[in-house]
Amino acid sequence: MNRIYLGLAIHNHQPVGNFSWVFEQAYQQAYLPMLQSLERHPAIRLSLHYSGCLYDWLEGAHPDFLSRLARLVDRGQVEIIGGAYYEPILPAIPDADKMGQIAKMDMFIRRRFGVTPSGFWLAERVWEPHLAKVLAEAGVEWTLIDDGAFRSVGLKENDLFGYYITEEQGWRVKLFPIIKLLRYAIPWRKVSEVVGYLKEQALADDNRIAVLGDDGEKFGVWPGTYKLCWQEGWIEEFFTELEANQEWLCTVPLGAYVSKFPPLGRVYLPCASYDEMMEWSLPAIDSWQYSNLKKQLEAEGREDVRRYMYCGLWRNFLVKYPEVNRMYWKMLTVHRKVHRAHALSTVDCGLEELWKSQCNCPYWHGIFGGIYLTDIRATTYRHLIQAENKADEVIRRQRRWFQRRQRRGWLEWRKIDFDGDGAEELLVESDVFSFYVSLVEGGSIFEWDLRSFSFNLLSTMTRKAEAYHFALTEASRVEPTQSGAGVRSIHDLIRIKDKAVAESLVYDKYPRSSLLEHFFTRDVSIEEFARGCFEEKGDFVGQSFDAMVTAHGGNIQIELRREGKLWVGDKAASFTVRKQIRHKCGEPVLQISYHLENTSSCDVDLVFGSEWNMNLLGAGHNRQAYFSVPDLHFDGYLDYWGELDGVSRMVVGNRHLGFDLEVQVSPSVWLWHFPVESASNSEGGVEKLYQASCFVFRLPLSLSPGETCRLSITWRACSSDKPLD
């Protein structure tokens, strides 16, 4: 009789820092129903992976779930797959953290389930060839990789029903191909079609296995799937059908299969992930064109051509999104500090916080989520800053011991290529603040950490084109949020949640950092500025500044200078911008002083604007996040639009985060404030998503040749009132 094995590997994960209600919703709609279904169908054997982030939540919120899961493990129905505890993209983190996170997961699984995992779940299934050595050294026997990588080296459809051995420097690991057809069929095609496909692949006297490896959230959390999988009973029907056909269709945990059957051969694979991830990593227009070309070839039945299309690389997200890249380099910087501290002391050096910051979710963006989620970005930086604080305390304590002296505050600075772009940045670190200055991007501040609050004020996001934006203008590709046309895979679905998005796509011409200088005419409106559809009269934004640093006794002064030009009528007039940043250790104050000088021979009559972009989690009229102008009796939300005249003092803050920023401006200015919102995709559809609040301090300039103007902006951080109920 013909027979085939079916290997089901289901991966369950929620990001570090995700809202508790999201965890609970996923639990009720996907994780719990799947567990209950497995309890009803004891003949269904499969492999399950849960990230450490999810294990931590389950232990606190639903410990009974883990006890029930342990019973399924005890009776041999469920195999637990290991992984790196906080679900990092494994090639993106240092080897010491790879090994540490793998060991932490193995320890948890042994403690909670009494078994040692032989398999490994790769976060986002990102594979690079050197991982074979790392995994083998960590005791991993097998893992799963999407079949596109196997096809790209010449394997055919018939070669994908088993596992292969690969190696790095003689260290071997076994690789299962994940069948893409099954990923797209389960649970969106009829059960009879799925079983029919498996029957077509069954052979007499053969031990072939078809493997599905995919997210557990697709069984209840993705749009339309709760109704499909549980209310309409797709999973119940599927498991019942599998049980009814056990004589030729046998479900098996992947570890059990590896222990029983030999490999199909050897293989060496390129860098890989699932097909969609590779596509998303491309620049927006290339991603859009590549996706359309694949669909066209598939519609034409040109698999002979389609099978050779293998494009993209996960690491390109570090190029595509500067915000991802800087978060990545911050993580590497903190890693070095933490491991240095760990070598000096046995106390808590921030290792757990570092590992939490390596959770993959904000380090990429696909059809939804990722780097665009402000709360996830903020959480990642919170863990990075907490880890850095702990490591710095250990390092500085050791240094003070050797120097035999005590200092209450401290301040250090350095000039290095922080983000790997070939240009040096200025990094200033003290006991109260850390702030990083890009000299080639307008002398701007791109990170500003309030260390005692573990918060990066400048965790913002530049508005840029995404592949799914092109779909917004193609009616044939768009589905309404509520569709009666059946359930489709989330990878195929472009939905509009907010119809205004298609009409208001805005792309920034420069990174959304702070301490940016603009010059524009008096008739430019706030709407024109916010959309970037005005004429920049100066060449200062995004251009290089010279820097001179003076530091002594815990004080630092950075003078940034650019001798640039202003366009006055049809003339290019020379103009100099000097800006000073001053900070003293122990004091939560950042002082900014502008010295603007008309060095030309013509009059200048323009408006100067100092732009600051800050993310204080002000989306959705968040009552905890606010700003006020006391002298004008103004109070508003951080995602309000508005213009205020005669502003010399304002306060921005977030009660939940526990801090305020008081701003003193001299002379008084005209203030623009508005939310920076991207057009981003989510499980609910394409919508506007808050990324930051923009504040522009506007000062009219009427300068004759040789005349100067000054502007002072002083920021002071302090604790705020308790959160509102």
C-alpha cells in the first residue's frame, strides 16, 4: 500500500512587550483551541514550538495550559521544539548570545516538560550556512527551512519529502524542507484537497514525509481564521480525516521521524527564509515588481521559470530601514558592555535584558507589524537601556575601585562609526542621558535615552514607500475589511482599514531625527510642512556639519557648524548655522543654543524652524501622553495638530512612563505640532499608524548682511504625576 508521513510543526509566538490583551486574544482564539483539539484527537502526533516570551506569559496567566501541554508530551503525542529563548533572528546576534539563549530554552523545556529538545525553530525561518556549526555545537539535531532554498540549489518537487544533512567545518545538522504548498493550503483549502494532495504524494514501500512548518496564529488569529478553523470546524474535520486514514497517512513528530529514518542525502543551502520574507527585504518597488512577476508566472503555469526565482536576504532590512540598523548596532554596543561586565562580576549585568532586546519582531517589516509598531520599538529600547544601565554600573564600579575615588556623576564621549555606514557619529553618555549625533545627517540627534526611565525619546520612524502602497491604487488588488468572498492567506490579502490612507501617502526626504534646521518662506503652512511639499530655502537638513567638542569635569559642549547657503530669490546667499549642545553629568538638562549669521551681501527674510521628532507613545489620543503650554492655558494630546504663537515654555510627557520634558525657549516662538503617521499594514488592514510627534520651533528672520540671530531651547527631564486611571 502507498503511504506517507505528515510532519506538522506549529510555531507559537508573541513579541516581547506586546500588549497583554493581544496575548490573551491569541490564547483564546488559537493556542487554547489547538490544545483542546489535540486532547480530543490523541492519534494526532505533532511538533510544537513556543517562544520563551510566550512561555513566560503562559506561566503567569495560564499555568494550567502548560500542565495540560506537559501531559500531551508525556504520552508521546506532542514533541516540544527548542529554539533561542526570546526568538531572535539567530544570524543577527553574537554567538555568545546565540548559545546563551539556546541553553536557556533547553533548560526551561527540561524543567517544565522533562525532555531535552532535539529540534530547533529558527525565528522567521532565517537560515545562513554558518548556523550549522552553531546549532550542532549547541546540541541541536535538526531544524526546518522553507523549500525555496532547496529548490534554489536544484532539488525538484519529488526531492522534498524527507530531510537532508548539511555541515559547517564538519559540524552537522539535519534540515527538513517546509512544503510551501501545504503552508498555503492549510487551513485555506478544503480538507479533502489537502488530503488528496498527500495521497498523490504517497508511494509504496517508501518512508517519505511531507512537512508543514508555520505559525500557530494562522489557526485563529489571522483575519477570518477563527471562524474558519474553530467555528466552522476546519481543524476538527482535518484531524478527523487524518485519524480516518491512518493506514496510509501517519502523523509523526519530526524528532521521531529523524530517529527512525535515514536522510535523503547531503545539501548546502544559501541564505534563506520563507519566500515572503525574502521578498519583503527588497526595496519597495523591487518587492512589488518581484511579487507581481511571481504571480504572473504562477498564473501562466510557468513553474519551469518560477522555480529559479530566488531573491532577497534578511540582512537587507538593515539597509532598507535605517531605524532597524541603528537598533541593531545599539544592541551590539550593549552586548559588548554586558559581556564585559559579566567577565568582571557575578551580579546581574543585564544579560536577560539584552536577550529580551534581541526579540526579532522590531528588526524587520513585512505585510504587517515589525519596526512600524511604536510600542514594540519602545520596549526593545527599554530593555537595551536597562541592560546598558546594569552593565555600566558594574564596569564603573570596577573602575572606581581601581582609581580609589568616588564620583557621583559621570560623563564620557567618543567619536566612532556607530552604525556601520562609514561615517563617524558622536556618542555622549552620562549618568542621566545618552544622546547620539549624526554629523552627516544635518548634525542631528538620532537617539536620546533618558537612562533613569529606560526610554529612548527618539525612537521614531521615517515615512517611506512600501510595496503594499502600490496596491492601494489598484482596485482589483484591494478587498474591504469585511469580505464575504471567503478566507484567503494573509500573505495574499491587501485590505484598507482607513480609506483616507490611499489619498494621503507621504514620504519623508530625510530621517525623522531631531535638532534639524529648516528655512522657508512665511507663507508655508503647517500642512505643507508636514507633507514635505514646500521649498526648502537652505541646504542644512541632511547635510554635513563640522563638530568641535569640549569636555571637562563632567561638562560637555558640542559645537556643530555649517557654512551653507540660503536661496533668496534667484540668488544663493551664504549663511552660517552654529548650534551648541551642552550637558552636565548629574543634571537631566540638554541645552541647545543657535547662532544664525547672515554672511552674505543680501538681506534675508525667511522663517527659521528647529524640528524635533519624539515618540512618547501618543497614538489614539492616549490620555497618558500629553503636552501643554501653561502660559497659553493649552492642554492637548500628542497626536493633535495645531499652531501656537508666543510659546516660551511647554511640557510634554507620558504619565504611564513616569516622566515630563519641560522646554524653555528664548525668544518666544511660533510652535507647530502634528503627529507623524505612516501608512502601514496590519492584520486589520492598511491604516495610518502613529510614529512620533513633531514639534517645530519657528522664528521669523529679517537679517541684513552681517547680522545675527540667536535661539535657545532648553530641555529638562523630571518625574511626572502618577498615571491616570
